[in-house]
Amino acid sequence: MKNKIALVTGGSRGLGKNIALKLALKGLDVIITYHTKKEEASQVVEEIKKSGGKAAALQLDIGDVRSFASFFEQLAKVLKLTFDADSFDYLINNAGIGMNVPFKDTTEEQFDLLLNVQFKGVYFFTQKALDYLNDGGGVINMSSRLAQASMPGYSAYASMKGAIETLTRYQAKELSSRGIRVNAVAPGPIATDFAGGIIRDNAQYNANVKAAAALGRVGEPEDIGGVVAFLCTEDARWITAQRIEVSGGMNL
């Protein structure tokens, strides 16, 4: 019996890397995408292979909708050559960027960049992925605690994540006829290089996050990957259209 296959966008580092590794531990084969970090993506692939799974990496610019046709042509080849498959089972829309700019200073160029990467790209990438996504599979959209809370400097980013949560519910409704479950995972502040590493590297910011979290610490990538991997198993077969916050109890 073949393993199920998951496609993780932005899987070369940070949350995406941990998601990919946790999926492999669950017995899934994994395809990751990277934007510019080819060497780091290759290291993730090798780590999965060493643990006995199959893995591959493909370059993707999630903010460039015009590139998607070419990407899926390459994906079809990789599916056949590496996995002896024509389709995959789970899509994890993780690729993204962060930006901390006050509302009054946000430029149209910054807004459009966030829109293209965080919402438009996810919308149309998932649409094109439907031809390769197996019935009974699933989609996990990465949202953010900021979609339900307010922190100065994230008006544009959080607005895109709010749109992702609305999209998740519509996808869950419209794809239900194929048995495809769609959920959103909303991490709280995580110590990665995301948004310039502000949560990891800024002592005052880090202290503020710890004070606001019921569990008293900043999140780590390892706190998120297992939740996403769980949603890609039969144990989560009755979960759809949900927003699952993983934040250590922020601002209770």
C-alpha cells in the first residue's frame, strides 16, 4: 500500500520544515516547495529520506500566479518519477512572508506584495492544485493569531490572514462533495526568522509574548508541525471548516 503524499509550500525552513518532518514521522511522503533556499530544501529532503520516507523539493514563487502552470507541470513529473503517483492527498499552504509596518505608513507596494503572497497566491494555487488533489484528502491553510487579535504594525498582514480564514470555510463547503476537508491552523508568535526574526531576536518583544501567553513562553516551530500533521491523518477525518489556534493561550 502506497503512502499518502503531502505537499507543503515553504517547507525549507521554520514552520514549513517542521511540518514536513512531522508529516514524515506520521508515515506520509512529502513534497516541499522553496522560493530561494534550495540548499536548505535539499537538506530537508535528505533528512526525510534518511528516516525512510520519500521526499522531493520544487521551486515556487507563491506570489506569481503566472508561474503556477509551469510549477504543476513539474509537479506531475516529480509525482510520477519519485512517488509513482499522479496525484497527492494533502496540501499545506504554508509559504508566506511577514511585514511589520504601521497602518499609516503602509505603502501600496507593500500591501500588494502581502496580498499576492498571503492571499491571491494561496487562492489560485489551491484552485490549480484541485486537479492533482485526491478525493478524501485535505487542505490546511496557515493563518495567524493576528487574524483574531490586534497588534500594531500588522494591519495588512492580519487582514490577509482574516481573508484566509473566510476562504477556508468556503473551500470546506464547496469541496465537501469530494470528501476534501479544509481547515486553518493559526499559530501564535513563533521564534523563527519570520518577519526578520523579531519574536526570536528582540528581547522586549520576546518578553511581551511570554507575559501574554498562558503557558508562559514563546512558541517554537515544533509546537505547530504536529498539529498540522494530525490534520493529515484519519484521526482528523471529522474535522473540517475549523480554525485551530495554536498559541499557548495568548491574551486569555
